[in-house]
Amino acid sequence: QVHLVESGGGLVQAGGALGLSCAASVSILRLYAIGWYRQAPGDQRELVARMSGGTTNYADSVEGRFTISRDNAKNTVYLQMASLKPEDTAVYYCETETRFFEDSKEYWGQGTQVTVSS
């Protein structure tokens, strides 16, 4: 079982910046992948950024504006968001996947609201 706790959401004006944190209950070195998703009202949950092994993937809509990073000593993953747009408004979820041979499990945090005003 992996517990994820997000923090750092809030209200920001368009063009501003905001940082999110996700603290994991286990060593993130043990995790197959970890990243961020978001869900706006009426929309499906979508990938924002995700790290797996040595690979990092970003959604096209955030490439160049958002940066995902990790602090292994703190078991924490971060999402630094810059040049925010109103369309970035959503609930942001931290997500992780564990793998043990054929067994894959996914875990989610409770989400944190990000609101970008125009």
C-alpha cells in the first residue's frame, strides 16, 4: 500500500507560478513510476507529467511550462508550474505505480485544487 499526500494548490493569476508537492509513504526509489494528473470539471483525468525509470513524459499542453522533479531523500515529488493559464485550472492528483513481476498496482492521492484566474 502506498499513500500519497499532495499539497501546494491554490489560486493564482494567469501568468503566475505555483508549486505542488506529493509526499509518498514509501521510498520513491521503490516505485515503478510517479507523476501528476489533472481533472477539470466535466473532463476526463489527463496526464500532466510522469517519471518512470529514466524517462519523463509531459503533456503537450504543459511542455516547457511545467517541471516535474523528485527528492529521493524526502520521498517527495514536485510539480513546478509556470506561465499558468486559466485552462490549467483543475484538481491535480499525484499518481504512482508499483510493479512486482506481473503484478501492477496504481495509487492516487486525494487531489489538490489549482485555480488560475484570468
